[in-house]
Amino acid sequence: SSSMGSALFFLGEYANMILMSGPCTLLSPGGWPPILDLPILKRIPGSIWFSIKVIMFLFLYIWVRAAFPRYRYDQLMGLGWKVFLPLSLAWVVAVSGVSVTFPWLP
């Protein structure tokens, strides 16, 4: 019964990836039309471009989920407090130091 539960969880995760690929495709790389504005690419229908982009996002989601380890909640909290907070504070100090030292930079 545990293998059935894990299989259903995997199917739920896969369904979530499919449901999120459509909005990501519509919002980020330009939606239906091709990315490059070339006449030969405009002959391909928008639904084909949408399908290609959805498949690209699915591949990206699955690749990231498989490549990176899944952290536990306590590991994420430790990473945030011990690594990312000091790093972000150091970055704020560095950027403010550069902007005070060189006021003519944008």
C-alpha cells in the first residue's frame, strides 16, 4: 500500500508540473508566438509553439527536481539563517558602500 501511495504522490506531482507549465509558457517566453521574429518560424501554428514551450518547461521542472536534493524544513531554515541571511546582509553593505564611494555610478 505504501508503493501505491508513493505512485499516487508521483502522479500528483507530475500533474502539478503539467498544470503549471501552461501558465509559465504563456507568461514568460512570449506566449503563443515564436521566440524569434523570423518569417519561416511564423509559418508554424501557435498551438505547436505552445506545445513546444510546455514540453521545454516540463523538461526543466523534471530536471531540476531530479538534480537537486530535497531539503527538510529544518535544513531549509538553517540554510536561510546561516547562509542566505549573512550573504544578503553582506551584499547590502557592499552595494551601499559602492554607491556611497562612487556616487556617479547608476
